[in-house]
Amino acid sequence: MSHPNQRNRFIVALTGLVFAGAFAPTVQAGPTSQPQPIGSSTMSISYTTTAGNVMFSGLRTHDGTGPGDVAHLTGAPNVGAFSAHNALGRRPASAQGADETLMRHGFYKFGSSGFNIAADFFQDMTPGSDITIAIENVQFDRPVQIQEDTALLHILWDIDQVDSLGLNGENLPRSYVNPNNHHTVANLRDVAEFQNQNVFRENPEPNYVIGDIAPSFWQPQPDVVSVSLTFPYEMFRHSEDDGLGVPAGLPGPGGFLEPFHFHLEYLVVPEPSAGLLLAVGGLVIRRRR
């Protein structure tokens, strides 16, 4: 016959586990302190053409490591995509916590035959319209919190594009000094760290803007993250663009040189409350032994 105190300790331990399970139905803490994305999610892009709204989407895992992982979004004229975690982002390592995971969702000029940098990103797009990207149902190996103040949109021009701008008004070689532009949320974390690590640059024009994007994040489950971002096509105009020297045939619908790549990135961190509940439940069980 068990002692009443033993029964009470067992009830407390069981209660802790039940509560933990209620708040974290798929908790399976991984081998690292950083949450790990598992499975695949849906990446989509939509915009308006002269014929109406179009949207293209596809399933992607989150283990991409480089351009070789780009895959065409079926039906899109010239858009490919892939996702990565803790790789290829713009955030300096010194600005990422040891328990934080960097998520990065990228889109490229990539058609059914591969990279096509010289062609328009969005054929027949209506000038002045918006672009919407969405990444839905990114599942992690444990409940997470989204660090919304770390969201950043990175826009990149290929070096061949940058070096092919011809001559400026003074008949001098024309090129963009910085091929990277950055757009951030209003309360972006670690601005000074981005500046110190030479990601954000001031010359010849600032290659970053604070507070001109507002991603929408939501969590269908504690271990699942979804995000969407709508921004104007005009955001693809390079910060150094002065209207001179853009090669014939390359301008996109807005009359400027389009980038060949852009991506949205942000950090997630383990959900503290779920971890605490599990730890408390486990501690009580160990004391019973």
C-alpha cells in the first residue's frame, strides 16, 4: 500500500505533465537550445497584373543552404523560392541569442529553366501595385515565441547587374556601391549591431530604412508560426537609383532595375512557460524516485 505523501507527489507530478501537454501538445525538445523547424511549409507570392491578381505557391522545407536549393514556384513566370534556418541571413551572429533561431524565407528570379536574372521578376505587373508574400505553418520541435522586433526584408542585386549600369550623366561608369538594401520594422532590435558589423551602411546613400515594413505574424498552434508581408513594388527601387544609366531592356515595370533576390527574416525563441512547466513536472517526478 502506498504512502499518502507518495500519492500526493505523484498527483502533483502528473498535474505538471498534463498542464505542460495542454500548452505544448507537440513538445519534443531538440538536441540544441535553439528551436528547430521540422517538415515543410507553404511559401506563396501574389501580385497584380494587367489581367488581374495572380498567386503562386509551393511547399518548402527549411534546410536550404544556398542557391542550389532554389526551386521554381509552379506557374510563376520568373519566381523561385526556398527557406533556411540559421543560414544566409543578414543578422550578425553577435545580434542573435544562443537560444534563438533565425528563419529566412527567400524569393529569386528563377524560371522553369533556372535562374533568369535578365528577365522581369513579375511579368506584366501593374506599376504602383503591391506584392504579398506568405509563409504558412512553419512547425518547430517545441513551442516558440516570435521576436517580431527582428523582422527584416533584405533586397539584393546581382553583381553583374550592379556593374552593368553603363554611364552616368557625366559619362562616368555607373554602378551601385552597395548591392544590398534593407527594410525593417519600426522597433527593429540591434540597429547599432547591424551598423557596427557594416551590414547597415550610410554611404553613398543609406542602404537601410527603419520602420517601412509591418509583417503580420500569427501562431495557429504554440509550435507553429505563419507570417505574411505586403509591401509596394516601388520598394524594389535601389536606394542609389538616380534614374541614370539603367541598361535598355532590364528595367522592370516600375522603370528601374529590379533586384534578383529578396528575403524576409526573423528570430524565434523557445516558449519559456512551456519549458518551465515541463521542468517542474520532471523535477517532481525525480524527487519521488
